[in-house]
Amino acid sequence: MTFVLLAEQVLNGLQFGVMLFLMAAGLTLIFGVMGLINLAHGSLYMVGAFAAAATAAATGSFLLALAASLVAAAAAGALMELVVIRRLYGRDHLDQVLATFALILIFSEGTRWLFGSFPLYLDIPDALSGPVTLPFGIEYPRYRLAIIGIGLAVATALYLLITRTRIGIQIRAGEEDREMIAALGVDISRLYTLVFALGAALAGFAGALIGAIQSVQVGMGEPVLILAFVVIVIGGIGSVKGALVGSVLVGLTDTLGRALLPAVFGLFMEPSAATTVGASLASMAIYLLMAAVLILRPRGLYGSA
């Protein structure tokens, strides 16, 4: 493998990791503050993607499509919290799993009823189409590079929100002792709805960004949700910093594994067999990474007690 190809795969891993971070950041906030296992978080990713695709088709504006993904996913998340999730606080985790799994089915069938079973497509805007030339002669798609930049900007903004604002103080306090901040006069119900809507908006935004790379279809959020759970286990539940580090590790591990392992096995196996074995091991690599992290740090890289 040449240096240029390796660099492109590293950038692909970073782009994949940034997309996972947008999913995992909201999920870890929800779990950290509310102690809630939300299996329907992937459905919010799908809602954002469909809202963006429909808006882009109606208006022709990619910026309006991104705005629509944020609004639609945040509204769906807030409505979900008010109608269903609010009744699950303090309940057994099995009840939370069953209820949010039911929400997956509701969102999937509702989306299929509204948009049909055929996939939608979101075009890359002209300003971000085509490749850009990086140092050492590396040519990389401008849109994927923009996703990396946007994701890092969102991570910075989220970090500042959590560490430098009053609402961030309330969120961090809610992770430690929700009863105490309620006793101090903080409207805990309003805080929960806000956190849920924020996490939903991040998931919807990720769906909109990735919708321009792959097709927008029903059920597209569930595979990403599984990887987001892996990310928060690696990074540590409740840690936004851990979500970012874990996302980058998972993105690089998955992408480089798929690129390098078939080539490595090709040194001493038939090409077809090497491709099959390498691809199989690459799909396992992120779970092996998770197992290794949990053996060394059972709470994750940045998880608290």
C-alpha cells in the first residue's frame, strides 16, 4: 500500500469517526444524565436524514436541508421524551429497552408510510463537490474533508457548552446528583427534555451529513447505533471527550482494518481467500478493540466511577 493510499484511508477513518461522534455524543449525554438506554437513537439519525433529503428535494438548498435535519430530529426527540421516555425514568433497564425498541418500529413504519420504501438521495452541494489536493499529492473528496471539519467544530462547541455555560453546569450536575439539583430549584424535567432534544439534533445532523454519501433509507440508523454503543463503552459512559476519542479509534480501526488486513493475508494466501478472511477479521476488529479497552479499563478510557 502506498503512502497516498494509506493517508486517504486514515482520512476516511477520521471522517467515519466524526460521524460516529455526532451519534455517540448525544447518546452518552442521554445515558449519563438520565441513566436511560435509548435504542431509538438510531431512528433520530434516520429522521434527520429523511428531513434533509425531503427539504433538499423541495428547495434545492443544502443548508436548508441541514437546518431541517436539526429541527426535525430535535422536535422528534423532544416529543419522544415528553410522551414516552419521561415515563421510563427510574424504571428497570429492561422496560427501557422494550419501550425504545417499540419506538424503533413506530419510527420505521411511520417513515415508510410518509416516504415509501424506496431510498431517497441527497446531492452533494456544488461548492463541496470534487476533490481537493492536500500536501504530498493526496487528493481527497472536498465533502468528506468538510465533514471532518464540521464534526470537529461541533465537538469544540459541545465541549464549550458543557464546560463553560450555565446549562452545561446543570447537565454535569445532573450526571452526579439529579435529586440535589432538583432541590436547588433546577427544573429537572425541562433539563431532561433539553438534553434529549440536543442529543437527537446531533444524531439527525449526522444522518443528514452522511445522507449525501449513501442513500437515505428506512432502518439506516440501526447499524450506526450499534457502533455508537461500542464508542461510548470504549470512551466511557457520560464522557463527551471519551465519545470523541472512542469515535476516532473505532473509525480508524474499522477503516484501516478493512484496507490493510486483506493485503496482509494476501502475502501468504490466495487473493480471494485473503479478501474473505481479511474482511471478516476487519468486521471483528472494533469489538476486539472494545474488549481490550474493557480488560484494561473496565469503565472505559474516560469513564468515571
